[in-house]
Amino acid sequence: QVTLSIFELASAAGVPCEVDPALVAALAGHRAEGASPEEDYKVSCLLLVFVAVSLPLLAADPASLYSPELDGHHNNVHCLAKAIVQLSAALFTVHSKNIETHLKEFLLVS
């Protein structure tokens, strides 16, 4: 909680942070009613498994080809790595879990 407060202060000052405090606050406030913390944690892990399993499908999509005119991809798949890192960091900060361990597991699954 102290580290999150420091990240929040740094973010307000414009300093880039490892974990987005606004995303953490949004995810922490959006827990399902009646769901236990263990269930929320399992859903977070399953979300990463879903993304990992979807990567080959995204790679095979014709919209995933690089477009020099756009300097990117038609389906914005070039933003996916940053999104995965930011979302997993926020999710596992909410659950007070080790982010690096879960990202290593993500790489193994994908």
C-alpha cells in the first residue's frame, strides 16, 4: 500500500511508474460482489492464460501484418506487449502477488 501511494504521487508529478496507480485503483474498485479474493485471483490468472492462448490467433490474423503507411499494424497488435505488462502489473498488485513470477508463467504458457 505504501509503494502504491508512492507510485500515485510519482504519477501525479509526471514520473513514469512500474505500476499504473489509476489502473490499480480502478481494478481494486471493480471487484465482483460476493466474490472471494481467491476467485478474483483465479480470474486474473485465467485472463492471462486467455491472452497467451490467443497470441497465435492474433499472429495469424492478416490485420497483424506490419503496415509501413501506419508505422504499425491495422489491429494495433504492436501495443499488446505494453498492455499485457501494464495490466498484469496492476492485477497482481491488487492481489499482492509477485508480478515477475506471473509474467514468467505467462511466457511459458504462450
